[in-house]
Amino acid sequence: MDIAFLLTNAIVVASIYGLIAIAVSITWSSLGLINLAYGFIFSFAGYSAWLVADTISRSPFLVAGAGILGGAVAGILICLIVFIPLHDKPAFTSRGMIATLAISLIGSQVLLMIFGPTAKALPELFGRWKVSFLGMTLSADKIGIVVCSVLMLGIVVMWMRGSRRGLEIRAMMMNPHAASIVGIGVRHTGIYVMGMTGAMAGLAAVLLSQTYYISPFSGLTPLIKGVSIALCGGLGSVQGAVLAAILLGLVEAITNKYLGGQYVLITQFLVIIMVLIVRPRGIAGLLDKAREQ
């Protein structure tokens, strides 16, 4: 039972933080940008969902949709402010990291000024029903979190495989230099990348709010965990990010169970360090060669 409980919690944690980690990996492999503004995107999306719930409707579909839309809008704004002006400048990687980190910090301060320090709560999106499965009792929020995360990833994969813009993003992920040579517009495609990955972070914000409250700096921990998972999995590898999310989700569940929540980041970073010592390029083992040149 303990093993089943730990595995369940690990999958739930991996479903939330894995969305951000995959967003980080897609942004890096396609645009060459390590986006440290996902903390702000996360909080912005959470407040967008809260505003809809507080002023318009508490419908789960509207609340979740507002969070996803808010994340997409924030992602596009960051693309317009950071990526488009800087992408063809020298030392773009370091400049982009600094600029997105600055936006995350400034944006969080703006949210603090607007909404104040009091944390906000979103309504329960999945109800309070429970299901017994193989001797385990699964709550509605756990099932809903996993299902929504899988659906979002499925929609992203289908869109990237079946749409023109999605194929352009995949081409940029495989070889951005060749993609630009054949006429794929980096700036225009970047808007779609940032909007899509922002939407993923927005959904993560709504899902995590089923357990935690929304605050101006609530995106800091998800940002740290998302980037850490992406690094552990192999920056630029979506498959590696998924495997790392499951591994670190299991570490978090075990740490919470036997040591306490205050030790979660410590144990996770120890695991990340050990993984990177054994495999410096992460679990996937390979970084995008085009980004190493």
C-alpha cells in the first residue's frame, strides 16, 4: 500500500511539474532560449483563472481555460519583449536567461502591487468524489490532474505533428539553422512556441492550485523544479524530461513520506547532481547538437 501510495503521488507530481519541464525543453530546443520567466507565467495564469472564478463563473472549464489562455498570453508577451529583440544578438543564450529572469522578478512584483500579498484560492475543479482501484483510494483531484496533463500533452503532440506551424516547430527543434535556410521564420514561429509552452505552464498553474494557493511568487518553486527536471532529463529532450519528471516525482513523494516537505528540494537536487555526474547530458544522454555549436 505504501508503494502504491508513493507511486500515485509521484505520478501526480510528475504530471504537474513535467508540463513546465517539457515547456522548458521545447523552448530551448526550438528557440535556443532558457526561459526563466515561467515563474511569472505560472503566477499570471493562476491570477487569470482566479479573476474569472471570482468575477464571471466558477465553471471548471472556464477557470481552466482562463488559466491556459493567461499562460499563452504571458508567453507571447515574453516572446515579443525578449526573444524577438534579442534572438539574433551576440550571446543570446546568456542575454535571454538574464532578460527572462528579470521579467519574472519584475512581473512578480507587479502582481504583488496589484493583488497584494494575500494568497488566492481557486475553486475545486474536479469535485470530491473518490474511486477505489487495486486497493487504493484515488481522489478526484489526483485523477483530474493526471488526465488533464495527459490530454494537454496529447493535444500538443497532435498539433505539432499535424499542423503546418507544428511541423515548423519540429523542424526548428531538429535543426534550427537548416530550418531558417529553408524559409521558416524564427520570429514568427517563436510566437507559436512561446504561446504553446505558456499554455502548458498555465494549465500547470491551475492544476497545482488544487493543492496550493496562488500568490505573486507562487511560480518560483515550479520554475525551479521545471528547469531542474529539464536539466536532469537532458535539456532539449522531451522524452528525457518525462523520465526525469517521474524520477523526481518519486523522490519528492518518498521525501514527503519519510523526511518531510522541507527536505524535498534538498533530496531532489542531490539526485540531479548524481544523475549529472554519471550522465553529464542528463537522462536522455544527448543535447541538441545544433545548440552546442
